[in-house]
Amino acid sequence: MNLFRLLADFSHLASIFMLLQKMKTSSSCSGLSFKSQVLYLLVFVTRYLDLFWTFTDSLYLTTFKLLFIGSSAYVIYLMLNDYKPTHDPNIDTFKVQYLLGISAVLAILFPRDYRISEVGCILSMVWKRPD
């Protein structure tokens, strides 16, 4: 196991727990971009498409992939249901459709291999939006 991958995965997991804790203690999702959270979920789902056919390769990878997808979906659920009154869509003005369109074109033009998992992985690399 690569030490840097291990440290990165656990620090990512810790940041997710900190985000959820902050949302729970403040009873608010103000300051969070809903569009960014949806993009994160799309990144994880498209990047981890191989989860359906390689889940037996590594219990560690399968567990973390499921945790990242599940936690992103849970944050979106909380933003849509529990903390909806604290979310202001007027502040979140980033034009996501341009990012999605350009990344779809690039993913189709430049994959290493024309498989759905490869195109999905390229899409997820382009979708990672810098905040």
C-alpha cells in the first residue's frame, strides 16, 4: 500500500467528517456551494465506475470508494432537506453547464481507451472544480 495514498484517503475522510460535524453543530450549510457538492458526487461516481466489476480486488479501495460516494450523496441530501433554508442559490452563480459540456467533449476526444470507465475517469478529472 502506498503511504501517500493512505494518508490522502484518511485526510479526505477526516475532512468529510469535519464538514458533516460543522453542518450538524451550526445547523446550517451556508458557505457551501451546492453545485460544487453535486460536482464532487459526479466526480466520484464517474471516477469509480470500475467499482461494479473490480470490487473484489481490494476491500480497502472498495470501502473508501463507497464512503466517498455515500458521504457526497449524504451532504447533498442534507443540503436539500435538513438545511435547505440556510442555502442561498443566488450566491452560487457558477455556470456548471459550461464545465460539463467542455469536459464531455474532452473526455470523448482524448481517452486512452474508448471504454465507458475510461471516458468516465477523464470526465471526473476535468470536473474537479477548483474552489
